[in-house]
Amino acid sequence: TPLTHSSAASDVYKRQDYYSPELDVQYMLEMDEGRLMFRIKDREAREMTAMFGETFETPDWGAFKFKRDSEGDITGFLLSSGRVRNVLFKRQ
């Protein structure tokens, strides 16, 4: 059974931009009608599916494992897709 996003999660995963210096690319994540969505620039948004804990996936882009600081705030995520593992994206 896939995890679902609660209303509390919608506050945590509000619209944020994330940047990877390694890839020199910016991704945007936001909640839309209770669904966590992923977007790159002007491309169509993709729904992210909860996997386990704070790891979500999109079939075309891979797994996003969110990172938090000691206060519980999301600071970024690690992206893994295919042979690429743990590319850091920092919250802007």
C-alpha cells in the first residue's frame, strides 16, 4: 500500500525550489490538491509517489530522499536514478 500525503505533509512540502550545483539544474516541488508534484522549468508537472519514510519517486526521474536539519526542516533531497546515486539538491 503506497503512503499518502496528509494535510500536515502539505505544510512541510509546500512549494520550494531545489538546486543541484553538480548538475547545474533547478527543480521545483509543490503540493497540488494533496499530491506532491515535481517540475523542471516549463515542463509538465509529474506526481511523486511515496515509497517509504521520506523517499518519493517519479517513474521518469527516479527516487527523491528528503533530508532534514536538526529542527526538522527540509534542507534538500538526494536524487537517485539508474546508475546515478545520491545527487544532492539544496533547498533555495
